Amino acid sequence: MMKSHTHTQSGAALIIFLTILILGITAILLSELNTRNDLMLEDQEQTRRALTQAKEALIGYAASYYDYDEQQGMYGFLPCPDLRINVIPEGEEDGSCGSTDKSSLGRLPWKKIGLSLLRDGAKECLWYAVSGPYKQSPRTSLLNEDTNGLFNVSVSDGTGTLQLTGSQPQDRAVAVIIAPGKILSNQNRTPVNKGKGVEICGGKYEPTAYLETDVNNLVDDDFEGFLTAQDIAAQNTDNANPINDRIVYITREELWGAIRKRRDFLRNMQCLTKVTALCVANYVKTNTGFSDDGNFSNDDKRLPWPAPVALTDYRSNTKRKLFNNYVTEYDDQSTNLSGRLPNKVNDSNDNDKINKTVPPDYLIIAPEVKETETVLTGCNFSTIASTVDLSICNNSAAINLVELRNCNGDPNCNGDPKNAHCKSVPNDANCKDNNAVKAFKNLWENWKDHLFYAVADAHQPNAITPTPFCDSSNCLEVNGNYYAAIIIFAAEPLAGQIRNDPTLVPESGKDKIYNYLEGSNIRSFPTVEGGEGLNDGKGSYQQWNISNNINDILYCINGNLEVGTCPP
């Protein structure tokens, strides 16, 4: 009996021992599992922080781009990626990334955007892609708040995808930042050349060694899609196509929303509009029948015709070949009294319309030409009166009236606009190296598609001379006042207004005036351009009034050619 009792005790002890052992092993396993989960969460949090920092820094870079001397007049550009080994230091941007308007992908230029080195949770450096129109080198010819990005981004759970952004052209991302995560079985990140040139980040400059997105045709396609992993399941190597890239993206609205918060942004747009209005008013100073003696009763005060609203290429300001014909955008047209602000004014310059001495080839900015080519002339800033109030420009616009008026193209100019020496010549040192002119030129080049123009019936090229005084029978009206011409800046698009680039989207919306202007400002445009057909040079217009859902900025030119903000 004693033996049996002893065996029973031994069995119970063994059971207790095994139970303790199992509990201990389970505790160890759970501890290791919790540790792994904690580490995984820490890795994910580090990735999230790195991506967030990079996104904020890139938006800040675009918002402050205007502040640098050589870039005054330009908003919104983003740096090129860090593209090439042993060419530039790690973390710097490449000086030029591909051809104009083509997207570029490489490592994040963290030094260029003012950051210390950023790594994801797998200790890998971040990657970055910038849409072609937003990269700063080579720069596109027009970048503003209507410029769409070229990227769509989808999320994957390893079996299917869901599009996050880019379903509509205006929603495409302008840039993406990518955390590549741990190396996958089909990737090779072994450094080349014994790791020279990648001492900081390691690895190599080959996107396919890091990213799961098909990037082989990035620079050739108009649009590119990126995939980001939804969760751990998507990263499971048991999946046929595991994905562990984590992506954040920058939308057009995020970038331009930050820029519009600048206190000087609206003032700079007002400055641009006022200076262009001054150039329009200056046009009459080369009319043969204009005396500029202060007595306007017998003067020829006719102004140029507008350009059409619908253009082929809204970015272009130069003569180019199209279907075996040479065309120039923003070219005046005699059929309308309202449209876009023209730049080329050859139709209005025709002496059968307005007799002119030394007419400007271009109303605002003339294209630069080679030394062997005939010099083209633009707005003669030197004949803007010294008494003009340009205080709206006394901020980061850097458009100073005194400096602007130095741009006459010839030291022999005596202030007489009919003198052949008094021309604004872009190749002249007083103009080409003039900071005020450069800032204005950059603003105009990038926002010219936002500028519209209406000329009164009494002041159009076909009108009688001498020009009669403005009244309700022959001029444009704003709040009971009558004007020779109105320059309109179309501010950010309101709900329902679509302004896509027709070179990328067939139904762009840029050819319809209702996608730019509001209220009665639409009515005086031809019906084919989205107006109501009241194109008689006698229409009524409305100044900015957000309470009435109007955000158009209007500058008026009165019958005495004085420029000022139109009354509210």
C-alpha cells in the first residue's frame, strides 16, 4: 500500500512539473510574441513619423519657393529626387531630372528640404516621386493652383486594391513619399562598387530593388499608379505578390492650400493684375492720335482686342508649329470684346485699325530671342507714370516701381513713347537683369491663364476717333461707374469649376468662362465660350464678393487711362 501511495505522489509531482514547464514556455512564447508585436508597432510608428516629416517638409518647400531671389514670382515647385550615385552627395537633389513635364523617381532629397536623415522602420532611406509639372528642373512653362498631379495611389491587402486618390484628374497626387520596408525575396539591394557613394543610405539607386510599384515606364507614361500596403497581411510573403511599401502622398489642394495661407499670396496676385492693367493702359501711348498732354478730349484712346478663351496650349507664350501652321497662343482676335488678356497684339496693331508709331509686338512680355534675331518688344515699363501707386506690390512680390521703370531697353530713351529707343527689350541688361521685371515676368508666365480682359465698345480698335467719353451707351459698367477696359484675375476655383489641362484631359473645362468667373462677369462672353452672348462692350461686371460667391479680382481702366481697383 505504501508503494502505491509513493507512485501516486510521484505522478502528481510530474504533472505539476509539466504544468509549470508548459506555463513557463507559454509565458516565454507570449513574451517573445508581444516583443515582436511591440517591435513591429515601433517600426510602423517610425515609418509613419518619417513619412509625415517628409510630407510636411516638401509642402513647406513648395510654399516658400517664392522667397528665393532667382525664384521670385514662382510658387509651388518641388525639388528633384536624389537620383544618381557618386554625382551628388547623398540627400541632395539632382540638378536636373529628366525632360520637361516628365515625372521623376529617386531617393528623398532630405538635405535639400532641410531635414536630417529619415529612415523607415526597416532602417531604409525614403524614396520620392514628383509629378513632371511640379519639379523645379527643368521647370514647366506654367504652374499654378489649377495644375494637376500625375499620380494615383491605391491600397492593397495582398489580394485586391482600392484606389485612394486620382479617380478624377484634379485629385491626382503631385508627389508621393515611399517607405520601402524590409527587402523581399525578389529584391536585391546589394551595393555596387563596394558601396562607394552610398555610405549613408547603403544599397543602390534602383527603384525595383525597393519598390513593388511598376516604375519601369514612369517617365514615359502620362500617369503613374503607386501601391501602398494596407496592413501586415499585404506584406505576407505567402502572397503571390507581397507588398510592403508604405506611401503618403501630397494632393494639389494640400500643396496650394498651404501656399494660399501666405499673407502675401493674394497681394501678389493683385500686384500682377494691376501691373498688367498698366501695360494695357500704356498701349494707347503709341497711338498716333494720342497726345499724352492731359487733355483727353481729342485723343485716340483705342485699346487692343482680347484673345479667345479657348486655346490649344494654355502654357505656351511663343510662336510654334501646329499642323504645318505657326500659331501663337494669347493672340488678340477681332471677333470678341471680352476674352483672355492678350499678349501678342498684331491684329490690333494693324494700321487699318489703329495708326501707331513703334507699336509693341507684345502687350505684356515679349519672348527672348537670339542675338541674331530681330528684337521683339513688350510692355514699356519705363513709360508707367512715376506717380502710380504700386504699394500693393510692396511685399515679397519684389516688384518695385522705380526698378520696374528702369526697363526701357535703351539708355537713349527720353521718356517719349513714340521714340524708337523707348522700347522694353527683354535682351537689354536694364530689362533682362532687372529683378522687378523678372519677378513680374515669372508671375505672369505662371498665372497668365487666370487673366481675362474686356474692352469697351468705344475703346476697341474698330471704334471711331477721337474716342468719346465713357457712358452707359458705349463703356463697361461696375457698380454705376463706366470704364474703358477691365482686367480680371480669376482666383481659386470654386465648387464645380474644373480647369484641367487639355493636353492631358480631352474635356478640360479651360475653354469655358464659367469655370473661371462668376456672377455677371460671365454674361459678356460669347455663348460658345460659356457666356451669355452679351459681347457688345457695354456689359456689367462685379468685383470680388465672397458673400455672393464671387472671387474675381477686378482692376478698371477709366476713360482717362487711369488704373485702379474696380469699386465693390
